[in-house]
Amino acid sequence: MLSYDIVINIYFKLQNNMNNLSFFIAKKYSLSKVICYVAIIALTMGIACILTVASVMNGFYDILDKKLSNIISNVIIFNVDNNLYNELLSLQKQKDSGFNNIKDIEKILQTQAFFTNNNKIDYLAVQNSSKNTKNKYEDNNSGITISKQYAKDSNLKVNQDITLLFNNKENKLEQLPIKIKNINYETVQVLNQIAYISRQDPNFSKIFNNNINYSTNLQIKLDNPHNANNFKIKLLDKFKDHNPKLVIYTWEEIFGSILDGIKYTKQIMFIILFFMIIVATFNILATITITIKEKQGEIAILQTIGATKPFIFKIFISQSMIFSTIALTSGIILSYILCLFISDITKFIESIFNIILINPDNYLIDYLPTKYSLIDVLYISIFTYLINIIIAIIPAYKATKTNPVQLLRYE
């Protein structure tokens, strides 16, 4: 029960500053019991979890977006002739052509072939090295570079000899002994069956000069890879008369499902973890309800010295806001710390349990990337404040219905 001196002090504060007093009382109630700290910790953990997961998903999207846009060219045009290639080069140099955002254009020759090794036959597409691959895998050695997954599936190793099979100009089966000189570790599933060969390799002319089934493709790099789909529309519109059956793919069309999958996963995780925050707010609801039950005598005294119903209502709404502010601040700090050390944490877990959590064969990376987003922090803060105010309305409203005469009769 409040002492006489405290009642007098509250009375004068009540008359002088209603806003500060409601917050003062709410703060006193918020940190008075162990259950208050339990409610704050539960909400803090929920906020930290959702921000950490959101940061990891943002990091995954960002790093894969950059890697995938560099693995292949931004736009690929299939089965082109020299006229189209030369016209694009000319348009690239014209400032008002709408095609001056082309960073680079490269001709790629590609053919379909089979390889044999130890009585095993499998399909393989062979193309000349692009600027993306030749700096990594071109050297003075003769041979082809294959993907890591293809090497694994076909049981092939570096320096192993195989035989390429393809149709020559006379439409007869040509056999070409060739060596595996490199393994490409930075690739994805759609590129697994492509092998690369240098134009300077002596076998290059044997494959393409004697081959009737190869195609000439154009690989285009843009200043901004995310303009690839708009660039494709411009290409189709510009060259629809030149070649109405022009086949064009963008990197976003090829890898879009991967990036969309990350977006959808983040949205699903957000929904699941938002429910976690909602469950944590029930602890706050219980805390406020218990506080009102235990402090009914004090509420009655406040009413007798002039506290209005809006003032009583504001006390418990403020209590909910205090819980939210402490939990948000703690959750944001904790999630930021987790994001700083999450790669070290995953490495430690992998070493302890001898498992691989992030497989580079699937994700092109072997660590957990993070990207802390202030937009995510803003959304979660608004949601947390909103849901905590809503759940505090009912008990706060019931507190205003306290009858001081009936309660103080037995005090």
C-alpha cells in the first residue's frame, strides 16, 4: 500500500504534470516483479530471432544476386549472325540508341557433343571460354574445363583423358581425344553440363572448324544487370524484323527461381517468427493483468486524489510501451551482435558435430552472409509497438472501471 507521504507527493505531481506522472507510475509497475523481466526477455528473444533470420536471408539474396549475375552474362542471344553482332556494336557506341548501357559483347561458339571414358557415354556441351571463365581457367595447357558436379557425376578428374564424339562437316562421327585440364568450382546446376575450351587450344579448331552443328551466341554484359529484362524487350522490338524468331534469355530468367525462393522463404520465416512475437506479447498481457489485480488499492487511491479514467488507462498503456521499448532495444542489439559472429558460430557448430550446414555446391558460398536492414528494424518496431498496445487496451480499460469506494472500504 502507498504510504501517506507518497500519496501527498503523487497528489501534487498529479496536479502539476499528468503526463510525466503516468509514465513514472508505469515505470514503477514495469520493473517491480520477476514476471516483468521474464516477459521482457521472451519478447527480446523473439525480436532478436526475427531480425537475425531476416539479416541472413537479406545476406543470402544480396551475395547470390551478385554471384549469379557474374557467373553468366546478363543477356544471351542464341543463334546469331555477324550482321546482328556488328549492329549491336554500332548501337553500343551511339549515345541516344538506347543500347549504350552495354558494357561488353562477346561471341561464344557452342556445340553439342558426347564423351566416352571407360565404356561410358554421356552428353556434354562444349563452348569457348568467355571473359568470365578464361581468367580463372585458361593457361598454356591443352584441354577442357568441366564443372565440379559434372566431374563428380561422371567420375572424372583433372589430367584424365576422354574422347569427344561429334558430327563433322561430312556428317560423320568424329572422335577427338582430349584431356580434362581444370575443374570449375563456381557454377550452378543449369551450367553443369557445359565444358569450356580456350580459343588458343589446338583442339578448338578441330572441334568447331570440322563441326556442322555448332551455334554462335552473343553474351552481353550490362552496366546494371538488373536492367536485363528491359534490355531484352528493347532487343526484341529493335530486331523483330531482322529475326522474328530471335531467342533471348536473361540471367534473371535463368536464375530467377533461386532468388524468388529466397524472397518467399524470408516472407514465410517472417510470418512464423511474427507469431513468436505475438506469443511473447501474451506474457506482457499476463503481466499487466496481474499488475492491475495486485495494484487495485493503489489505483483506487489515485482515483480519490483526482486521477481520471484516461490517466489510469494511460498508465498501463505506458507500461506496455516500456516493455516494448526495452525488448526492442535489447533485441536489436542482440541480433546485431549475432549477425557479426554468426559465421563463426556456424563454423564452430560444424566442427563440433562434424556436419556441413552451408554446402558450397548448393549455395556457391560456405558461410552465412548477413545484411542488416533498417527497413526490417522499422517494420518489426512498428509491429511490436502496435501489437503490445492492442493487447494492453483490454486490461487497461478494465483498470479504469475500478470502484474506489468499494475497494477502500476494507482497507
